[in-house]
Amino acid sequence: MTVRTGQQYIDELNDGREVWYAGERVEDVSTCAEFRPTIESVAHLYDMQHDPAHRDVLVADSEEFGESIGRAFEFPRTAEQLRLKREAYITWAESNCGMLGRSPDFLNVMVAALAAKRDFFAAGGEERAQAVADYYRHIASKDLFLTHALLDPQLDKGKLRHEQSDPGICLRQVDQNADGIVLDGIKRIATVAPIADEILVWPFPPTFQAGEEDYANVFAIPMNTPGLKTVCRPSFTRHGAARDFPLSSRFDEMDATVIFDNVLVPWERVFINRNIPLLNRMYRDSRMREYTAHQTNARLEVKLGFVYALAVRLAEAQGLAQKPDIMEMLGEAAVRVEVIRSTTRSAELQASVDSENGLLYPDLYALQAGRALGPVYYPELVNMVRKMGGGALMQQPVSMAEFDAPTGVAMEKALRGADISGQSKSQLLKLAWDICGSEFGSRHVLYEMNYAGERSALLAGVQREYGRKQAWLDHLDGFLDAL
Ligand SMILES: Cc1cc2nc3c(=O)[nH]c(=O)nc-3n(C[C@H](O)[C@H](O)[C@H](O)COP(=O)(O)OP(=O)(O)OC[C@H]3O[C@@H](n4cnc5c(N)ncnc54)[C@H](O)[C@@H]3O)c2cc1C
């Protein structure tokens, strides 16, 4: 049983995994310059679990394990446990300003959610249910860090997977034997894949149709499984002082395409096998969303609060913070932070016990509101930062060290603001650029717009499943009847 330290996490990364960057195989991801800064940021999260200031929130004494586990792994039975889960998500997110979207807690709570619904998987056979339960115990007891890949390559959306010009592009089962199933094909987009311990694959969206059975498999394997290749996008890590690249020097989560070249997945790691009805129900009936959205909304609260605070400081730096139109804009930002902040707390207050497993689930509808609004709010707040930065964003020195160069005195005058030195204002603007102008910043806007899936599909799902709909309709109909 382990609550890992950062060093333990780093030490286990050089495991022979096949990661490709810029056409070359990365020999050791743990020392690769493109990944190392983010690895250190993740390692810091693990170290926080051992910090007396955070331990009681980040670590749980588990009934299931009889020992300590990371808080995200805990099955919540009480309102206090649910609150502590949220506190743990927020504590980790604060250490990276909410910029690590795929910190380990995200997938850890997802796997806990799947295991909490062990009986759901039993519909595909008792072995599959046991595999899910054993996998949960495996990653919780080793405190592992997972990536996940859901989607197929974009290809032709008008055709099913097996109808594509090459039916072998999308990941599918090509064989099976006594040891497991053999998979071949491609999945995307696996954020943090190069620096994670394992990958969980579950095909999405849950709209599989007859004929696509070979593609309907849910499983998890270590990143060093033979035949698994990870191909990276260009790195957005900026090498330099944290003062010059406050976020992009530390928090770039690499996104990757994962290629399966006849990969053997052992039976004990197969959770759903060629089972379309079960796969199509998994997203909803496993109730994973209640637990994962609790984490993602808590993280987003931290990120929005951070961007809001930056917009306020930029307004102050220009002596604009009390101007009515700027106050109105900043008020709009504050309201957005509060809406997202309210979703987790409201979901906890309206939590209910699932009679199947006795666990407490935060309210889905409150959480879905956050998932649907986040993709709108985050770009709006980033735009406020862009507006407040104005042309000064284009006046920044290459390095903050230039304030000590011969041109430093002039730069100090050129960048000075209201009650703020040129150097301090420049520091704010360097941060602003990382949020609203850099490649790192652009990727974050794209991330918030997409990480919970395509937004129109999410909203259609909200309308389809909205559990309070009938009560609202009854109220309306009652009012009309009484006229
Ligand atoms: C930074 C980042 C990180 C990510 N990390 C992960 C990860 O860790 N794991 C993972 O599994 N996934 C990840 N994703 C993938 C993410 O879930 C998808 O990008 C998201 O679900 C959107 O799917 P898509 O990219 O296929 O876009 P599409 O669904 O192809 O959408 C592209 C455009 O086409 C439109 N469109 C799509 N279908 C239709 C239709 N039928 N009719 C009309 N218009 C349509 C959409 O509205 C959109 O404008 C990540 C994405 C990003 C951007």
C-alpha cells in the first residue's frame, strides 16, 4: 500500500515505454526536456500528500483498504467525505492554478466510480466485474497516475467505424486467446499519456451500432505495454525562468495520439468486451459523471478564480478598477466564478445515496450545469484578460532580467502603471500572455471548450436526462389547468 511521493512517481517513469516526439523515440521521458517541468509539477502533487499542512485533506483512511489512500480513490458515504473530496481537488488545483486539467485525481476518481458500480459490469460476465474491482484496488494501492483515450480519429462522421474506407484505423479487436484480447488501431487524444503510468480506454460517444462490436472494448494497460506507441503534439513548454513563462514553463500537459500495434490486453484488464449495449450504457449507468464532474468543476473554480484575479490586478494596474464599465466587466467575471463554484457545493447539498452500493452521489444536474457553462465562461474570462492587457501585452521584454540591463531604466518607465512599478506590471502582463496569447494559453481555451466532449451533445444529453423536468412541467400544467 502506497501513498506515493513525487520521487517514487518519477522513478517509475523510465520503464521502456514507446513515446515519440518530433519523429524520434524518447529514450527516457523522465529526463526529456519537453516533459520534465510538468513531471515535476505532478510530482509536487504527490509530495503534497505527505505535507502535514495538506495530508488530512489529500489522504483518506479507507474502510475498503484498511489503510491510507489518495482522497480521490475513496468511496464517499457521508457528506463530510464528499466535502473532503472537493477540498482535495481544490488543494491540488491551487498548486497549479487549475492548469493541470488531467491531474491524477481526475482519472483516479473515474476508476473509483467504475469500481463502485461493479455489478454494472457483471452484466458482461462475472470476470469482467472482477477485473474492474481488481483494477481499482491495483491503482489505488499503488497510487497510480492514468491517462485516458476515448475518441477515434475524426475520419468520416457520416459512416460507422467498420464502414470507413479503412476499417482498421479505429481501435478494434483483431484476435483473442487464452491470455486476453489483441487490439490494433488508433485512439486520441490522450492528455498526459507520455508521463502517465497507465492508460484507460473506453470508446465514446456512447452511440455504437450493430456491426461495431469489435470496437466496443473497455480496458486499461500500463504505458509500457509492448506495441503501444504514444505520438506527441508539439510541446508548448517554454524553457526559461518561471518569471518569464509563469505557466507554460511548468504546466504543459502533453496531448498525444496513441497507436496500438497488435497489443495484447490481458483478460484481467478487460472490463467490457465486444458488448455494444453495455458500452452504450456505461457512461450514464456507471454514474462516473457525478464523481468526475465533481472533480472537474472544483478544478475549474480554481482556474476561473485565478483568471478573474488577474483581470482585477490588470485593471488596478491601469487605474481603471473603479470605472463603471470595467467594474461591470469584472462583475461579470466574478459571477461566472461563483456559478461554477456553486455547482459542486449545490451538488453536495443535493447528494443522494445510491441504493445499489450505499454510496453518496453528488447531484448530476447541478454538476452538468458547470460542465456546460465552463466551455463558455473560460474563453470569456480569457478575453477579459486580453482586453485589460491591451497593447501593453506587445510591449513586454523578452526576459524579466532585462530590467537589470542597460535599457532597464527606460523599460521601467515605459511599463509603469498606477501605483505599480514597470517591473511588477510587466510580471502581470507576462502571466496574462501565458493565459491569453501563448500557445499554452490557446490550448487551454481549446481544452476547456472540449474536455467534457462536444458541447452540443452534452447539452442535448442534459435535456434528455434532466431529472427535474417533470416537476417543472407538472407545475406549469397545474398553473394552466387552474386558469
Ligand atoms: C486540449 C484537449 C485535450 C483533450 N484531452 C483528452 C483526453 O485526455 N482524453 C480523451 O479521450 N479526449 C481528450 N480530448 C478530446 C475531446 O474529448 C474532444 O476534442 C471533444 O470531445 C470534441 O471531439 P472532436 O475533437 O472529435 O471534435 P468533433 O466532435 O469532431 O467536433 C469538431 C467540430 O465538428 C462539429 N460536429 C461534430 N459532429 C457533428 C455533427 N454530427 N453534425 C454537425 N457538426 C458536428 C462540432 O460541433 C465541432 O465544431 C481532448 C481535447 C482537447 C482539445
